[in-house]
Amino acid sequence: MSRVALISGITGQDGSYLSEFLLDKGYTVHGIKRRASTFNTERIDHVDVHPRSGDARLFLHYSDLSDPASLTALIRDIRPHEIYNLGAQSHVRVSFDIPGYTADVTGLGALRMMEAARSADVGCRFYQASSSEMFGSTPPPQREETPFHPRSPYACAKVYAYWSAVNYRESWNMFCANGILFNHESPRRGENFVTRKITRAVARIEAGIQDKLYLGNLDAVRDWGYAPEYVEAMWLALQQDSPDDYVVATGEGHTVREFVEAAFDRVGLDWQRYVELDPAYFRPAEVDALIGDYSKARRTLGWAPKTLFSDLVRIMVDADRQLLEDERMGRLVRVDR
Ligand code: NAP
Ligand code: G4F
């Protein structure tokens, strides 16, 4: 019988890659989508076979991390072997504008998922999408034992969710694992995270339809990996004999400025002619440097990154050039089923 997984955040970057990964492994995949006034399933439409075809192994359900009753009912109904809690208000800068909502969805939402799994009593394994943002101002390299010093409402909420997962493990003997993932990017990255904002702008500036790119802090250092590789680490964390917490990273740090320079270089343009600073993109408190030590994941999970900085920049710039070309040629048409 096929294994069953439930993913919150299935419509996001990681949820889409994880769905593909689990479907390839033969899983039946259920995902939580939230009601929106516009279509929000663009990242998974290509793997979503309609149930009426009889071949479907991906099923989407309306629910929300703010609605405990629907989470409990869903888990009781589908009885998953594995739950991946990827849903979150995941934008750090935005979390300063909506701190209460971020705490509710990103922090309490994780608790609601764990409590729903516990009360449904289905004996499933639970993955919590923890974040390198929890390390905040603690200097690199950061590893599992590094103390947290969160610097945003988002990071505070993630610390709460992290400790809730540890607490459910210790209190209820639930198999709860935290993946402490450092930044990971891809052509499916949300357009208002810095890497994707840059690569989209590069494609548009090259095509002559955008003049300037407005950014905030160019000095921040991030450890950027490739998202499709990171979802394998999530799965591996749930295949171990006992639950644990893992840093997942590349071990390489680069500044935002280096990313900008490499992306403009890819199309032969001098970034200094196009990039301007806008104070609106600076944060009330910044995380200066995140560089992860992933030795435990390598040793225990057998996981290591394959795609490093310059390949990541190339993949993202080339994908945004292609996407723009497809949009301009009218090749991207949504077909309702
Ligand atoms: P993302 O693209 O922003 O996706 C977030 C997902 O959460 C989307 O599917 C979103 O739905 C959903 N969501 C938001 N609010 C929700 C709610 N109230 N109820 C249910 N679902 C809700 O994020 P990502 O990059 O894939 O990251 C996945 C997870 O890993 C997040 O928890 C993030 O905080 C964490 N993380 C990410 C990174 C990274 O570098 N990407 C690093 C460390 C940790 P809509 O599509 O409807 O908006
Ligand atoms: O791309 P960012 O918005 O990602 P950030 O804040 O590191 O958070 C991401 O990674 C976390 C893991 O460490 C995740 F938990 C979180 O969910 C999210 O996926 O910003 C990266 C850096 C920051 O230092 C920011 O100040 O880029 C700097 N930056 C400079 N100009 C900008 C901009 N960030 C954004 N979003 N937009 C700018 O214009």
C-alpha cells in the first residue's frame, strides 16, 4: 500500500518540490491549500491530475493553519504516515508589519498541526520547517548546538515552533524532526525574496522593460542552496530510526552584493548602472551573516549539497529569461480543469 503524506504549504516553493519528490517515490500526497481570491496552485498544477481521471495521487484540501478544527478533521480523515509542516507567513521583512499574524500562523500554526496529529492519534511522523533565521545575531558558522537569537517576529515564531516540536517529542513520544534549513532558492522562489527579485529584474532590464532595481542591505551574508535538493533532506529526516534536528546548508556564505554582481554578469551588464538603494527594504533589525555547518546532516542523513552559488545564480537567471520570453510570446496559458 502506498505511503501517505500530508503537506501544509504545498503551494509554496518547497511544497511544490517536495510533492514532486514524494510522488516520484510512490507516495499518495495530500496538500493543504488556503482559500484565496486568485489561483494559488501555479507551482503544483503540472503534477495535479484531477481525481476524476482515476490516476490521481495528489489531493488538495481547503484548510488553514489558523483553523485547528479543519486540521484535525483532515488528519483523521486521510491518516497520513508523514506530515510536513511547511506552511508559514515566511517573509521576514513583512513579519515586522504583521507580527501578530506571523506569530499565529508561523508559530501557533505549527503547534496546531502537532496537536491535531496527536489528538487524531494516527501515529504519524512530523517534519517542522525550522529556519536558520532562528540563529539571528549569533555569528557563523551555525550548527545544531548554536544558541538562537531571533531578530524578527518571523524568527521568534519559528523558535516557538522549533521548541514545540522538541516538546512534543519529549512529552508525547511523537516522531518530530526539525530541519533547520538555511536559505534555499530556485526559479520557483517567491518574487519578493531577494534572489528572485534580482534574477527577475535582470531578465527585464536585459529585455529593456525595466530601468532600475531597488534593494535594501547589500552587505548581508547568506548561505544560499538549491531548493530541490533541500526537500530530500526533509524526507531523509523522517526516515531515520529516531527523531532529531538537522542543519541543512551549503557551508558557503555570499553577500547580497555578490549575488547581484553574479546575476548581472550572467547577461553581460554592469550592476552598478541599474541598482539603487531604497530605505524601505532595510529591516528594523537585520541578520548579518548566516553560514551553516551541515556536518550532522552529512554524517547522519548522508545528505550534501550539489548545486553551489554560481550554478544557482545561473539556473535562476536563465529560468527568468526563459519565463519572460514565454510570457511575451503568450506561451503561458492557464487551462482550467
Ligand atoms: P513559501 O514559498 O513562502 O510558501 C509558504 C506556504 O505556506 C505557501 O504554500 C502558503 O500558501 C502557505 N501558507 C501561508 N499562510 C498559510 C496559512 N495561514 N495556512 C496554510 N498555509 C499557509 O515558503 P518556502 O520557501 O516554500 O518555505 C517553506 C517553509 O520553510 C516555510 O515554513 C518557511 O518559513 C520555511 N523555510 C524556508 C526557507 C527558504 O529559504 N525557502 C529556509 C528556512 C525555512 P499560499 O501559496 O496560499 O501563499
Ligand atoms: O531573501 P530574503 O528576504 O530572505 P531572508 O530574510 O534571509 O529569509 C529567507 O530565508 C530564511 C532562512 O534563513 C527563511 F526562514 C525565510 O522564510 C526566507 O525564506 O533576504 C535576504 C537578505 C536580507 O538580509 C535582506 O535584508 O537580503 C536582504 N535584502 C536586500 N535587499 C533584501 C532586499 N531582501 C528582500 N526580500 N528584498 C530586498 O529588496
